Amino acid sequence: MILIVLILITLLLMFVVSSCIVASRVDEEIKASVQNNEINRNIIENSYYMIKLFFDDGKEVTNLKLQNLMYFVEAYYMDSHLEETHLYDLNWTAWNYGVVVSELYQKYKRFGNFPIRISEEEKTIGESLSEVNKKCIEKIYSIFGELSVFELEVLTHLESSPWRVIYNLNKQKSKYDFEDINNKSLIPKKETAIWFKNNFGEVIDNKVDTIEPDKEED
């Protein structure tokens, strides 16, 4: 009888241990899934959803305007997720007319100053982003989407902005080499997040209703 009880206890312990191992593996798989898939760090795929929002509202967006909006999306994401140092895996550079990610610019370069068009497949890719990605994009769209390209440039060109600081330091010798980590035209992402919070935090937090940028000279 005692032997049977010992066998049953042993089997029960083996079952519990096995269940814990399985549960632990599931937890790790979930964590890995979140880390690898929950946040989409591809700026091109993120841009599809931003463009889709404009399309769904019967509006249009150009390459230059899109650059500014996606810049704000990353800044807002970093401000909302303080443990994060970036959203996109690519860098921003201070070009003459504003903040630019080379790959994003090249993707839509063929449209020039005309409205961007994307395929149904690209819209689907955008729609498949995680809720975290989409909420960040929707927030920026709802606040800044109505601003013109010029108004967005005024904001990113404010005297204290990361673009202004880097552009003034480097405007005579910008090389736009996005693969060079020593490229002095790269805009620091941490400084962007701090600047964004300081200038637009109250709007994001709904403490004020609108943004009315002052017109500054370049």
C-alpha cells in the first residue's frame, strides 16, 4: 500500500514538474513573441498604416509630410514607453527641408510632391500592425494630420529642435550617409523624445486642444 502511495506521489510530482516546464516554455514563447512580433519596427510597414488613415478619410499625404508624421510617431512611442530607446530600426537625418529616413524617402521618391499611393496589399500590411503600433500612429494622425507640410516643418525646425541643432552644426557638410554611425547629420533619438515631450506633451495629454505653431524663419 505504501509503495503504491509512493508511486502515485512520484507520478504526481513528475506531472507537476512537467507542467511547470511546459508553462515556463509557453511563457518564454509569449515573451519572445512580444519582443519579436508585438512591436513592428519597420518604418515602411508603419507608414502604410499612416497612409491608409489618410486614404480612409478621403485625404492625401505627400512624402515630405509623411516623413514629419513618422518622426513624431517614433518620438511619441519613446515618450510613452520610457524603457525604449527607439521604435524604428533606422535613423533620422537632418536634411535641408527637415527630418528624413533615407529608406522611407526612397520608397516614395517616385511620387515627388504628389500624393502617395499604396497597393491594397500594402494597406493590408499596415492594418496587420500590432495595436501598440497602430495606436501610436492614430494618435499622431489625430493631432498632427491636419497640419500642412509647412506647419509641420515649422514644428520640426523650432529653434530648440534636434533637427535645428544638428542642421546648424552640420549644414555645410552633410553627407547623408545613413550607414555611417559617425555621420554628424544623424538626429539623436533620445533628444528627440525629450524635445517632443517638452513641446507637445500637453497636447498629447489633451490638456490643450490644438497646435498653433509660430512661424519661424529658417
